[in-house]
Amino acid sequence: MKKEDEERIAARLAKVVAMMCVRNTKLEDIHAGVISVTKTGDYSDVVVLDAEGRKIPWPEVSHIDDVQMRELMKDIVNRLYTFQMRLDDPEFQAWVDRWDVVSRKWDEPELNEALEPPTD
């Protein structure tokens, strides 16, 4: 297979997996709600007032607690597992194809240096 074909297939698969297994998860619950307004653009002008009266700068606030993180990761892992286990199912593949059409509107992916193995 040509390199450009491999890249095209990998890009389409990455986007549809992200759509089905990451975006449409408990992450949507975390994303829901009122969006803070910032006039600086970096949220340095936004603070959270907690129950103890502390004013915490927005960039320093944890936006997800340990329970939510655990639930999110479990949801994503279960979806990734299900995606891989059902990929040979024609009915599931048809559903993947429908999501593929939606995910094609996303930006093209790029290689992420965080997944490069360390060099000694």
C-alpha cells in the first residue's frame, strides 16, 4: 500500500474513533454547562469562588475531579474495546461509516510527539 493511502486511512480511522469513542462519552457531560467569559482570552481574568471563600484563578482550577476522570477513562476504554471487538460486524461497520461522514469535517490529524518513544 502506498504511504499516502496509509496516511489517509489512518486519518479517517483516527477521526471516527475519536468521534465514537472519545467525544460522545462522559466528556460531553463535563463539557456541558455555562461557559465562562474572558476578556483577556487566556482566562487570567476569571476566578472561581469555592465554598470556603477561596478565589481560585481559572487556570489553576481542576475542571474535573478524580471520580469524573475515572468514569471518563472507563467509558473511553470500554468504547475503544467495543469498537475493536465489533469492527468485523457488518452492522457495526455501517454505523462506523455513518460517523465517518460526520468526522470528515474535522481538521486533519497530525503526528503527536507525546507518543514518540523516548530516545536514550
